[in-house]
Amino acid sequence: MQSSMKSADQTCLHSFPAYLRSRGLAETSIRHYRCQVQRCLRHHDQGLSDAALIAWCLALAGSRRSGSSIYRLTYQALQHWWRSRHQAALPAGCPRPRRPPERPGRALAPAVIAALLAEVASPAHRRILAVCYGSGLRLGEACRLRFEDLAPDRQALFVQRQKGGGSRWSLLSPALHGLLAPPPSATGWLFPGSGEAPIRTEAVAQAFRRARTRLGCDRSLTIHCLRHSFATQMLQAGVTIEDLRRLLGHRSLETTALYLTPMHGRTPVDQVDLIAGLGLAQPRK
């Protein structure tokens, strides 16, 4: 019985990345989560019972070596693992990690975003980052878009697999749709990668970091700033916080409220087409 539990855990570990992708997680998160689960399973090679999992979490939560950020990562990884393995939440005895202090996000002026995107060498990478800004998508969501997800007649795009599961609609402005107009790939991905897969998020992230360095910006400027800038400008354009919550795919208004930060030197926008004023080159027909 014990060896079969071990075998079942190992089999489930192989399918764990696919489960996380179905939940809309980025590849970097998937690698980290799999690593944390694998580490736990190696210490419980006879199978991971409820009691063993609780003891493991208690030990990590109380360890000074691991730190609160490492335990948060481990807890989130095990939470996904347990749900994929048993279709249930973690046992009640597993202590929840302390929430980190919430930091206000950083919204960027359109001129800064235009300068940043101009430094991105690859047209495909530039278009992906434009989607993150123009539609408020996370990087992984933008990379996994398909041509069938675009609905220009509704000025909307469909996010099939957002972070945490589920789907939603977001905005697709005419200028952004014009930027996404190359002929469809054979795979159906809007941004195809190698083989049948979409483009890798890490490739776009590297391109962003190189552009940031060339522009002389510090590391606090991240891809997520594009999503935050979308949210801030939508609020300034008069979009309600509830509508913004739906556009961003947040479950809680408390998360959306983090975007209620002033944008210094920014005048209110009078339209939702954030891409039109960036001066980005149109793709080839």
C-alpha cells in the first residue's frame, strides 16, 4: 500500500505542470511550484499523508532558515498540489502564511511606455507587451491568446485561462486590434512559439528587461507595471472599480483597490484606446 502511494504521488507529479497550466499559471511559477512539491515528496518517500503534510508545513512555517516568503511559495505550491491530487483544500492544521505588506503599484505615463516599447527589438514581443498595457492582461494570458479570442466587432478579447482558473472578457481597442493583424499561424496561437506551443513568457520577459536596461530604468519597473498603468488610466477615464475588477480578473475588490494610486503628471484620458497615442508601427499585412 505504501509503495503504491509513492508511485501515485510520482505519477501525479508528472502531470502537475499540466494542471497548473490549466489554472493559468506562468511557466516560472510552474517550475517553482513543482520544485517545492518535489522537495516535499522526497522527504516523504512512503507517501504524503494528512499528518505528514501538516508536520511539514508546521516545520517550515516555524523555520528561520526558510523565511516567510519561502513558506508562502511552499504553501501555494502544496495548495495546488493537494487540490490536483485530492480535489480538496489543504488539511486544516497547515498554518496559513502571513500576508506580506501590500505595496502600491507603479503606474507609468504613456510617454514612458512608448519609449519602453520602442526599445523592444522583436515586433512579436512588442505586440505582446502592448496587449499587457492596452488590455490589462498578465504576461502569461497575453502569450496564450488565440486568434479566435479576438472579437473586434465588440472591441473585446477573451481570456480563456486566467490566473487561478476561469475566464473573462477585456478590452480590445481598434488601435490594438490593428497591431494584432498578421495572418493566423497554423497552430492558432496569436503569438506562436516552437512546435505547437505558444511563445514562452520568459523570452518576452528577457526582452523587456533588456529594453528596460537600455532605457536606463531600475528594476522596479516590471511588466506588471503595464497592467497597473492600464488599470490606473481606466479609473481616470471613469471606469467603475467593479467594472475594472472584471476587466482585470480579480476575485476581490480589495485587490483592485490597490490600483487606486495617483499618477503624477498624468491628465485624465477621455477614451479607452490606450494604444492609439503610443505611435507603434503597424504589423505587415
